[in-house]
Amino acid sequence: MSSLFKFTDEGIEYLAKLISDHLKDGIEVEKKIEQEIPIDINEASVFVKKSKFTLYGKVSRNEMPFHKRGKHLYFFKSELIAWLKAGKREDKSSIQNEVDEYLLKNQL
């Protein structure tokens, strides 16, 4: 049986990479769309692994991002992810490096 196209190993690898990249791009777009769909307090609680009671406390103290319509609270995953990332604590060595850099730049 004769085929119309004959591919080299490099050609097949190239096509496989193109297909893989295309699929990854589609998955990333789906994730971004999913992050922009509002979720309720129950879903937010599962997402950030905190109790609803804890989330209600943080909302009342404006410690986390939320949206309110009437009596209902809504959250966006993208905002919750950013909020979680903002709470990252740095280790001592990275803090020491920042201090050293600051002192070097601002010597009297």
C-alpha cells in the first residue's frame, strides 16, 4: 500500500509537538475561563481548603477578595489564587539576600 505522504522521524516529532502545544493552549484557555466563573462560599471553601466559618470571618474583616450581590457572596478562582499567592512567606535566606541587596544599593 502506497501513501500520499512520507514522514521522516523529525517530521513526525515536529507534528507531535505542534499538536501537543495546541492541546496545551486549549487547556490553558479552559482553565482561564473556569477561573472567571463565580463560585459560591461552599466551592470557595473547598478550593482554599478552609471552613465556611473561616471564610465568613475573613470576608467580614475584608481579608480576602469577594463579591456580594444581595445576601450572596461570590468568589473568582483567579482572585483566590492571587490572594493565596500574596500570602507566601519567604525563607530566611531569600529575605537575607533582599536585605543585603538593599544595603548595597543604599550605602551612605
